[in-house]
Amino acid sequence: MSTKPLRKAVLPVAGLGTRVLPATKAIPKEMLPVFDRPAIQYVVDEALAAGIEHIVFVTGRNKAAIEDYFDRAYELEDTLRLKGKTGLVQELEGDLRPAGSMSFVRQQSPLGLGHAVWCARDLIGDEPFAVMLPDMLMMAKPSCLAQMKEAYDKVGGNIIAVEPTDTPEQYGIIDPESRDGRLLRMKGMVEKPKREQAPSNLFISGRYILQPEIFGLLAYQQAGAGGEIQLTDAMARLMRSQSFHALEYDGRTYDCGDKLGYLRATAAFALAHEELGAMAAETLRAALADEK
Ligand code: UTP
């Protein structure tokens, strides 16, 4: 099984974000701040921490703010310089990625996650790649993708990150064949099973390392659940010919895709903030006390 090095990641950001409307009417969901940074920044940081060299964003209409966010902001930098705020200018410059290390490709219609990933095929080419769902934020050290990459360097093939859940009926759940520590060999996946029929309690948490053969399958993938072209349907087919592992990574997933999940993630990342965490805790406690 291929263990070509993992260098590229696809971040699909073309979804409509309907569950967090009206916030997402004019702003991409991925640009909503999770405490002090846009959600997308956490995911890019996670990719970089795993040694990813090139990030492909699959964008759609109304997502231009994401492209601008990762570009140089000349006017802002000039204004900050004139005001003597050189520290802030340095911070902005430090966040800039090397020219040519990010690409943007459009998904013209939101036909589903599988279709979004397929839109990146020419930019990925014939090498393994990560898919990172930017509305799933992982709190983990080392980062979730770094843990997956370590496993990938040992076993190759395809690897997805999983985490235990009490509510399998809300997620994609894996069907494991065998287990070796945190690494499970997979024999299948079930989308949103009834609790009593769930083959495990491990849900697919939004990070994947996939082999490029997935593109050939996605090209002919029929629409599945919700009338969308589903990545999981193509993965289930790839599993017939390639090895698939699940890594129960050491950390916690925050699903920011709906309003309460977003609130939970914001609180968690505020509490974990290196400088402001203690004050964030005080602020949250005070807010709760006010409610009583
Ligand atoms: P979600 O279903 O969680 O995101 O897709 P969404 O479609 O934006 O959200 P709702 O359901 O309308 O509230 C998971 C990820 O896949 C991307 C989304 O941007 C999100 O990051 N996606 C989904 C695409 O890029 N294209 C699609 O056609 C569908």
C-alpha cells in the first residue's frame, strides 16, 4: 500500500452554512470567529502543524473573504504602520504563507462534499492528500492531522479520524474489523445508524487521509443521502480495493456547524487560550451567574 508522503490538504468551504443563518448570509461560515480567530485559521494551523505544504480551498459564491484573509492586506498594514503599531504588522506578516502554497478552486454548485473534494483533483494529482472539514475543530496535541500522519507513515493507505460519541444517530459511524491500540482496521461505515444498530460508537470526525484513486470513484459517484454526492459513499467503494484504517485520535472534536456547537467551540477555545484563558473562564462564570 502506498506511503507516498502526505504534502497536500483539501479544505472544502463551498457549503451554504444554512444551519447558522443569518450569520452566514454575507459572511462565510469558516470566517466566523471562534474566540479570537476565524474558524478556518485553526484548521490551517492544524494542517501546517502536520507538515502540509500546499492547501487547496474548494470555495463557492460569497467566499471571497477567505481568499482575502490569506492574502496581504496592504492598506491595513500601511495604516497600522502610520499609527506605530508595528507589532501588529509583524503578526500579520508572520501569518502569511509562502507565495504559491495555497490554491483556490470553485465548486460552482454545492452538490455535496464528495463533489467538492472531486473539484480539487487536478490540483492534487497522483498523490495522497488530507481532507479537513473546517467546521469541525479539533483540540489536540499533537494536532489531529499530525497524529493521523504518524499513523499513515506506518500503515499507509487511507486513514480517517474517529472519536467516541453517545449519539451515533447523528453521525457517520465506522464498522471496525480489528483494533491495535488507537488504530482500527475498518470494514465499513454507516451513515446515521439507529443507536441499537450502530456497529460501534466511533464517529467520523472530519479529518481524512485519502489515496488519489478516490477521484476516479467520485467522478461517477451518484447522489446519495440528502440528494448530495457523498464522500462516504465513494470511500465505501474504495474500501473494497484499498486498506482503510480509523484512528481514535487523542483529543476532542468540536462541531461548529450549528449554533450551539459553535457556542460550545467558542467557549472551549476561549478557555484553552494561552494568554486569555483564565480571564475567559471568569467572564463565562460571571455571565452564567448573571443568568441565575
Ligand atoms: P456541511 O453540510 O457541514 O456544511 O458540510 P454546509 O453545507 O455549509 O452546512 P449546512 O448544512 O448548510 O448548515 C461539511 C463541509 O463540506 C463543505 C462545507 O463547506 C463544509 O465545510 N461542503 C459541503 C462543500 O464544500 N460543498 C458542498 O457541496 C457541501
